[in-house]
Amino acid sequence: MKKLIKNPLIILAFGLIVIAAGSVGAARAAIVYQTAAERVNFSTATISVDVQEMVGDEYVSADDGLVFDSVKQDETIKIGKKYDERVRVVNNSNNETGYSEYVRVVVRKSWFKDGKSTNLNPELIELETAEGWYLNPDETTTEQEVYYMTSPLACGNAAEFITGLKINNEVTTFVETKPAIENGTELKGTIVNEYLYNGEEVYIQIQADAVQTHNSEDAIYAAWGIKATCSAPDDGNILTIGGKSVQ
């Protein structure tokens, strides 16, 4: 039996990183990134957090979506390669009335094909995070990761969040074997292996929000519904979340 390999590439052609608009396809198998970032601020005007991304040699607000600049600069998306991406959060509350904040970031990851979500494992989309963030296992699923910054973020200060992006090599093991078709006719005695990542799109959404550090444990519970212990009633470091140490 003759066996054909369809698109057996470890290197994928790169489409276009966009927030919601259409994507630019490629002639070969392509993974296309779609990203979004948003910030959610609670009622007090003195609490505000911004999501910023390194583009070129400077940080810019990600209000219009992430672009993942180092991926964009590469001619192809290489599976297994770690791209040096920098995304940070900034306490951009009013300098005169602002306070230190506790920051939470929710990351949602998924695969799409032909406009529909697929069963390809979102955990294959790997984001590397900076030190000082706690990934809460009680709120984390394969599609969603919930991080808490364990120390207060002072007014006007920034903290790195994402430091790298990679597609796990395991994606190349998902192969479907089927009869080969040519001009609408099945080629008897010939099969073809198709890599399931062919034509897949990756969607990454980052949502950041913040709460006051005054009366810290009650503020965290009221805003986020989680029980935390802190090293001080005001402006302390978070020690535990849901009874688990974050250190």
C-alpha cells in the first residue's frame, strides 16, 4: 500500500496576528494567531490596570489586541520554538488619588478551524510567565488559566506577566489517516496522513483586573470570591489562596 504524507512540516507558515478581523492564509498548513486583551476595572476610579505589550523597542497599550511581535517578525511559526514575547500589567490609576493594587490575570486559550472551535488541546499553546505570579489550580482548566500577582503593584509601576510563547511539539503527533483522493476520485491502495493542525487558528485572550490593597483579605474576597491570607491588613503580600501557599 502506498502511503503519502500531507503537510508533514515541523515549520508552519505564518498567517497574521489580529484581534478579530480576517486572517491572511498561506499556501501550506498554517497556524494563525488571533489575540485579544482587555482590562476590567471595578467601581472605584482610583483603581485601574492596563495591559501593555513590547512592540519593537517599546511597550504599547494592548487595547486593540496583542500582536506578539517576535512571532510576527519570524517568516514562519516554528513548532517547539520559544518566542520571546513581553506582556506586562501596569497600575495606571490616577497618580494623585491612586493606590497600590492586587492584580489578577485570566488567560483563555483555544483552537479554531473554519470559524468553529476544535478539540485540539489548548494546553499545547504554552505561555511562559514571569516570577511573582501564582497560577491558581482551583480556577484553572485546559482552556483557562487564572494568575494572581502575589505582591502589591504600586501606583505607576509595571510588572512583567508573559515572557514567552511556544506551540508544544506534541501537536505534530495528531495525525489522521484516510484514503487519498485525487480529482474527486479515491486512489485505491493509497493512504494519506493529514496533520490535524493544518488550517488551525489559535485564539489567546488576556483579561486583567485589580482590587485595592486596603483591608486586603476582605477586598480580595469581595471582588474575586476567593479566600486569601496576606502578610498585613493593608498592602501586604498574598501568602495563601484557597488555603494553598502561593510562595
